[in-house]
Amino acid sequence: MQGNRIIGEAAIRAGCRFYAGYPITPQNEIPEYMAENLRKVEGGVFIQSESEIAAINMVAGAASAGARAMTSSSGPGISLKQEGISSMAAQELPGVIVNMMRGGPGLGNIRPSQGDYFQATRGGGHGDYRTIVLAPGTCQELADLTMDAFDLADRYRIPVVLLADGMIGQMMEPVVFKEPKPRQYSADYVLKGAGTGKAKTIKGLILDPLDMEEHNWKLDRKYRVIAAKETRCEIFNTDEADIVVVAYGTAARVAKGAIKRLGDHGIKAGLFRPISLWPFPTEELRRLAGTRKEFFVFEMSTGQMLEDVRLALQGYADIAFHGRPGGVVPTPVELANVIVRQYRRDR
Amino acid sequence: MIVKTIFSGFGGQGVLMMGYSFAHGAMSEGYEVTYLPAYGAEVRGGTANCTVAVGDEEIASPIASEPDYLVVLNTPSLYTFQNRIAGGGLLFLNSSIISARPSRQDMEVFAVPASDIAEELGNARAFNTVMMGAFLKRTSLVKPEIYLKSLETVMGSKKKAVVEINRKAFSAGYDFLKA
Amino acid sequence: MKKVFSRPESLRKKFVFHYCPGCGHSIAHRVIAEIIDELGVRGTTIGVPPAGCAVLAYNYFDVDMIEAMHGRGPAVATGIKRVRPECLVFSYQGDGDLAAIGIAETFHAANRGENFTIIFMNNAVYGMTGGQMAPTTLLDQKSTTSPPGRNAVLDGYPVRISEILAMLPGTAYIERCTVNSPANIVKTKRAIKKAFQYQLDGRGFSLIEILSPCPTNWKMSPIDACRWIDDVMSKQFPIGVIKDEPAKAAGKEGAGHDR
């Protein structure tokens, strides 16, 4: 199945019953899949919205009414959604936002890129907040993480960003959909009319600065729990490695291809692949630095995750970097050659 | 074992369908598979290509730095990809419309007059299936019956005439090359 | 003794409206609350207040509410209504919210014929931020960002949103009212009640525009503000029913929505 369509199918299986979105390449197959299939499901709502801004706000409305809701877009559209994502973070509404990254900034191009790492992992909109960010590397992970994203969004009442790129969205791999977990969430915030009880309000405007400060600290406490419990990563082939490549998503696939070739050059290399970008698997990476001293960060950007790697390793290891921004996906051979040159220069 | 194939031609020649049906067939054979189309802004007329990786182990990168096999349906594609193919690789080209031949000597070239064969069968558009027959004859990655089933699945066509012409075209391509 | 006047059940018990003396918001709030009581739908009503003076509406209404970002009320209301078609859903929006920053959300919710109601408070000025020019500010009307008066060449023209939306086939019922006199308040109440009833009957998108006095930013006494609506503002924005073509008995699921 094609990556974008896998996201749609996994979302529906996970109980997503509301999708709003606006066309933008390279993620158009997601709204197309939802248009075709979500409306066939009991209670399923698909809306092609007038804008990205409207889409995220529809998602907020649907989430406040208790639905599992999702929107998807790519770079420029995600920028437009930031107002709504910030609002959802403030109002503690669950929701899933898919970003199939393309080359930027501005309109950029439609090729695969990883330039939205900062935007995704630093909140992205205004104010003191975070979103959980998951970065799938395979079509199978697209399916699994889409389902997990809904669970995490419910568990923490937080917007969850699925951060992939045009390559994973367009490619096809066989995929097995896991059995979705039954939805577990505390529905006490959900609006359905007050019935005979007290009226509920969902708001983000808190005019008293001390109250607003407390709300910020409350969110921060939640983020600390998430940071402690929800990191994910894949560690591959590092036991004997002379050098550890750090890469996520599509870049990690290229890196794995390169690592296999490095053996021919007599270099033992392993891979550290963050799957949760926020929270970043800092501890896991730091543990590796206890025994390995050479790290090589590869991103399809000018170096964004690089900063989180530096923060994690804090000078305890040497970090080299190779970046291809703007929509370029290097080949494993190219990356292997770069790593070989780097490694030999350091010797 | 991991082998990577690039299919390339004009948009509209069915390049993506060739790759997709091949990937589907390989999946049915139990292989690990990735299918990666090159997507662009235009839909028709431009060049289209896709990469299919087939292996019995996890496929790390779906991109082919050095494809093992190359199937080209037009001349620009031959020029674009001929130097990327791995040494000792196999090149399949539609010789009905490509008169050029690669200058490299370290690969095996199979010139298949696919368009002519398809025309003789009465449906010039089936030339891509002729190419697939030749390709699978030589590479043996997917058994003919399994491939034809996959082709029917991904095309979603129940029309008997379409199924019939594709079977004929495939056999013609398959029989054209010696094993 | 028979009780002839009391606080509506759909308003909270203990509060004083924070709105300025002579402001139309408190009247509109009360009217809406009375209607919700009369229709007996407090328990199934969800309101969407805007960014603007009425952002604190949830401190007054005793119904479920979610605050929307500036201009996004119709998108939020769309999400809610599609998930809970059985609820009475209304968004409450000012002229800047609806006619400027939220014009796309408003226009397209109307065009989709979303089965909810917009209460559109038009006071021809940005109230909360201190009296800047709004899309509905009249020509020659002074505001803090049109100090010599609105100039058509430099600032454009006042927008008649209700008439524009009435041209869309998706809209069912649109009326312009005002709350500048007891008689007009009664008419406003009748209009909103009709809009809510249409919604409950699944007959499509409705919008009630209310010309609302803003004595503070108009720099007038409350009485002069009420008079100004009659003498000046309603010439640009004529009072009355603009469209009344409800979708035919689409049922409670919404006006023909393929859900």
C-alpha cells in the first residue's frame, strides 16, 4: 500500500471519525483516501476545508465534541495550521496532524525534505507548548505510529504530529495493520451539551497572568511526564560500531543503506534512529556516548536535529554532520562516501 | 539478496503500473518489497520513473544508487539512467522506439521490440506488458502466473478482453527472450 | 405572587456583565439565553464565542462552550455540529471576526450549508482592541485607524455580509435586526428563535446580524448610539429579512449532508 493511503487506513482503523484537510502535494492521497473511505464508516466525517486554517479549527471543534480527529498537510500548510495547533495545545485538545515534509522555506518545492524539524519539535506556533512528534521510517511504521498517535493524543490530551516526508508518503511497501487498542480517555472535557448538569467551557484565554502562569506550569508538568515516558528510538548495529550515524525518517533509511556499504571500506558503523523527535530520546543517545565517541548526524536539512544531538551528547563525543536540504534525497552510496571521507580525515 | 530495478519512460506509458504490478507480484512471492515512484508536478507527457527493490532481507533504502536492472521505454530515460546501472547489470529497452544503445560494455542489453510485438497482437498499448514478460523471463523474480494475477489486481479491471490481451502480450515478451 | 421576570436558566447565576454601559452584547446574550430556555435545549446546546469583546461569553452563558481563535468560529462550529448533529450549535461573532479575518471560514460554512447558526454582532468597529476600523465601518465614520473618517479610496467600502451570504445557495435564513429599542429587541428575539428552530429542524445554515450599539468607541451617549443606528447605520445596513429559504425538511442529520 502507498504510504499516504496507509495513514488514512490506519487512522480509520484507529477510530478516527473526523478528517478535514486541504490539497497540497505530496500528501494529496490522504484526503483522497479519507474522502473515499471515511464517509463509508458509521459517523465518519470528511470535509475538504477552505483552508489549512479552517481544517485545523474544524479538527479542534470535532475534538471538543469527542471525536478522534485528524488533519494532514505539508510544510506551507502546516505553517498555516500553527495558530490552531497552539490553540489546541492551550485548550488541551487531542488531535493528530500529519506533515509530509517538502522542500522549504516558502513554497519551496514538492520533493522530500526534513526542514520542518524545528517547527514540529519546538511547538511551532506561539506560546510555551510542545506537541508529541513521531517520525516513521517505513510504511509499516506509518501504520503503527498513526494508530499510536491517536492513543497518545487521548492519553495526554495533546496534539500529536506525525512527521514524515514526500518519499515515505509516495512509496509503497507491504504493511500489516495491527489490532487497534480500545480507546481510553477521560471524556470529562467533551462538549455534548450540559444536560442537566454544569456547563463546561474549553478555553485558552486566561487574562490573569498568575493563572496563565499556572496553566503554563501545568502544561509543562504534563510535558515532563511525556518526556520521561514516551521516548522511542531504534538502535541498529551499534555494538561493534566505530561510528554511530544519527538520522530519522527517510534519512535513516538512506543511512542504513550507507552503513551496509561502509563494511566494504572496513568501517564498522551503527545507526541511532530517533522515532519520537519530541520528546527526543536524549538518555538513550547519551548512553551510547558512554562507549562510542564518534557520531555522525545526517539530515535532509541544514542541521536541525543536530542541535538536539549536541544537547544530548554535551561535548562527550565528536559530532560530524552531513546535510542535504531543499528536497534532495542523497543515495546511500553518496552518504557512505561522505562518511568514509570524514572518518579517514579524523584518523 | 536485494535487487533494485528502475522503470523509466514517458508519463502515460504505464511505467508506474509496471513497477507497481511487479512490486505486488514480488510481495506475493514472499519477498520484502519497496516501490518508490518519482512524483512531480505534471501528470502526462513528462518523464516518469519508479524504483522497485526486492529482497529476502529488510530493505534499508528504497532508492537505487546503482540499480541492478533497468527497464527503459524511451530514449531520454536511457540517457538518464544508463550510467547509473551497476556493473554487470541488465538493461531492457523497447527497441521499437529506442534506436540508441548504451556505450558501456559492462552490462547485458536486451533489446525487445515491444511496441511491434504488441501491435501484431492487436493492441499497441500493451507493449509495457510485453516488456514485463521479457523482464521476468530473464530475471525470474516473479513467476508468470503470480505476476499476471498481480497485474489484474492492481489494474482492477475485470474486463475479459483486457485480461486476455495482457496475458497474450506477457507471453509474447516472455517467449521472445531465451531463458 | 406570580413571577413575571427572572434570570434565564441558560445564564449563570451570579455575575455582572463586564460590557460597557449601553453595549448591545448583554442584550443579545440575554435574548439568546431566553430562547434556549424557551426551546428547552440548554442541555444540548454548544456555543462558540469569538475573540473580541464577547470572548468571555462563557462566563455568562450556562451552556457548553468552546472559545475559537479569531475568526475561526464557523470552522470550530462545523467540527462540533458534524460530530454532534443532535446539538444546537451557534457561533457568536463580531464584525472583525466574521467579515475580516474569518471571512473565509464564514463564507464556506455558509456555502456548505452547515446546519448551525451564526449570531453576527455588527457594531461597525473593533470594540475590544479600542475602536479601530472594521470591514463594516461606514464611510466617513471616524475610528482610531481612520481618524479623518473612512475613505473609500484608501480604506475601501463597508461590507454588507448578510446580503453577500444570502446569494449562496447553501444559506437558509438570514435576517438583520438591531437591539436599539424594546420593539427591535422583540423582533431580534423572534428572528434568533426562528433561526434556532430551523436548525433544530435540520433546515440549514442561518445567520442573524444584529446592529449593536457601541457607545464607548462611537464616542456617544448610549441614547445617541441607539439613535445613530436608526438614523445612519441602518441606512447602510437595512433592517429586515434578507433570505428565508430553508432547505426542505432535511431532517436532523443536517441539510443534506452526506455524513
